[in-house]
Amino acid sequence: MNYYQVPYHQQAGTQAVTVYPTDPCVVETLQSIIGQCVVIETTRGRIEGIVQGCKPDHVILMNRNKTFFVRICEIVWIMPD
């Protein structure tokens, strides 16, 4: 299964569906550091926490008993904390 897809718009009934590009290298890296504390810079700011899981389109972070879902396409860089 290839997760890297070029953005496109598809008309599905009355709703438009958008597919965003996903970088398989970022997904693989995040999957390899599950359980570790990281700092992630996104297009909206910085967030830190422990990586709980990673899917092809988002990463799950836990910070102070709160769960955050960060879209992979919004990540600028990742750094171990």
C-alpha cells in the first residue's frame, strides 16, 4: 500500500473529498519511537509529549494526561526531548 498520494479533489455526492500527501518516512520514524518523548513543530506551533501511536495520516501524543492527534501533513520537524 502506497501512502504517498498527490492531493486531489473528488466529488462524492454533494461532498468534496480531499486527500493530503503523507510522507512514509515520517510515519516510519514516528512508529519507531513509540513510547518516547518528542517535540514536534507544526505549522501552528510546537507541541511535546510521549508518542502513543502513529497512523498513516496522524500521530497520537500524550501530554499531561491529555491526548493530542497531530496530522502528519502539518509536521515541520520532530526532535527527541
